[in-house]
Amino acid sequence: MAAQPVRPPGMGPRLHAPSRIEPVPILGGHADYFREAAPFVHPDGRSNLDRTAAAVRNWLAL
């Protein structure tokens, strides 16, 4: 079993995260983020990047 990384007290992955996190479902993985052709286009016709950009625009409009 691999050892878990040791973090100083008070440190963690959410330390500097925004107060609200909105999940954005994407198809594929990180390498497929900018693809705009099947099978990486959602049924609504938008790419992963389009969906993420829409989520960011909505967040900025708050």
C-alpha cells in the first residue's frame, strides 16, 4: 500500500478553492477537452469546452 502524502495542518486541495463548486460533466478525459467532433460532442451539440465556458459565464454573472 502506498503512503499518503503528508500535508501541513490547515492545507488541503480546497484551501484556495472557490466557495461554490459547480460540476460540469464532460465526455472523455482531460486530453479530450478541446475536441469538437463525435464522440466528444454532447447530445445537445455542445463540446466540452462550450459546456465549461457556459458554466464560467453563469458563475461570472452571479
